[in-house]
Amino acid sequence: MPAGSLRGLHLVVADIEEARAALIAKGAEVGPVEDMGGVFYAAFSDPDGNTWTLQHMPWRMG
């Protein structure tokens, strides 16, 4: 599979703001957190060009 060909990978996190801030601190460009009906998302790309989405579902974290 060529580098950068993976799209829409989800990384489920316990705290989306913390995860987003950590990625930004390491130089990643991460989009704003979007509330999609109680599930929160923030998109970014890795250095190879693969696209990722941070996903936070508050009711699943305990």
C-alpha cells in the first residue's frame, strides 16, 4: 500500500482536547473539535499523508 493512501482512520481517545493539544505541541495541524450529536471529532494528517480523526465518545469513557 503506498504511503498516504489510508483515509479516515479513527483514534478513540478519552480526552479529545488533551489529545489534540498533544498533537499540536508536536507540530501537527489538527482541525477544531466538532460536536456531531454528542460524539466529538478532530481531523489531522500524519507526515505520510494518511488522514486520521480523533474521536471522543464521553459516555464510553469512565
